[in-house]
Amino acid sequence: RNAQAIDDAMKPIQLKMDMAKKKTALELKLTEMKLLEQKIFDDICGRAAKLATIHHLNLIIADPIDNILGEEYNSFGLGDWHELKSPVIGINTLDLTQEMLQEMKNIQ
């Protein structure tokens, strides 16, 4: 009976310990994901900078929807997000989408 009572008393404690371990593991995975996302973002930025240098460009415009939402838009407190896309038009603009895709295919 005493062993059963001890086991019954330990179950809630064991459950809390298991939850704490899972929470720690989840936080570690989330940190790893953020680091991986940052590495991917840095790689893409580097490739875009390479294309900008090759084409003597001063400015690169990327898809701001993904960029802003990637920075956790809601934490900025700017209100509800309304997706809006409009073309960028200019006298000396270049669309480097295909070149960027080719750069991304050349990942080693």
C-alpha cells in the first residue's frame, strides 16, 4: 500500500517534470529554427548582393510581405496586416528573379 501511495503521489510531480523537459526541448528547437532561418536569410541576402554588384545596382527590392511577416509583424503593434502587392516600375529597373532563382539552384 505504501508503494502504491508513493507512486500515486509521484505521478503529478513526474508529469510536471516531463512537461518541463518537453518545454525546454521545444524552446531549444525554436531557437535552432530561428538560427536556421537567419542563416537562410543571410545566404539569400549575400546572393542578392552579389547580383547587385554584378549589375551595378544601388537598391534591391524584395517581397516585403514575406520580409515583414518574417519579422513577426504583430509584435510591432502596427495594426492588422493587409497583404498588398504592387509592381515596382522605374526607368532603370531590372527584374533579377530568374537570375536569383538560378543562384539559389547553384547551392553547394
